[in-house]
Amino acid sequence: MENLINDLKDKSLQLRSRFLENRLVLYGAGSIYVLLWFLFSDFLTSLWVAVGVGLGWLAGQAGKPDAP
């Protein structure tokens, strides 16, 4: 039983690292989540959250040093 738990733990860590390394999959999953959120939530609330996320992203980009 302990081997099974260790195997599942190792496989989940490998899956997590592969997920985080592949930007296309990462952005695709995020896009699908946002799309489903827009479809199944109140539109005005979603609009304000989208504005807030956009402003947060812009603030994060402004804090990054320029690329060489």
C-alpha cells in the first residue's frame, strides 16, 4: 500500500512539473477556466474581475526589469 502511495505521489509531481513547463497547456487551461467562469457567472462581476486581473497583470509587468 505504501508503494502505491509513493508511486501516485511521484506521478502527480511529474505531471505537475510537465504542466508548469508547457506554457501552451498552462495558458490553455487558464483560458478555458476564464471562459467557463464568464459563461456561468454574473457578467458584471466577471467584467470587474477581468479589469482587476488586467490591472494586476499590468502592474506586474511594470515591475519587471527590461529584457536584454
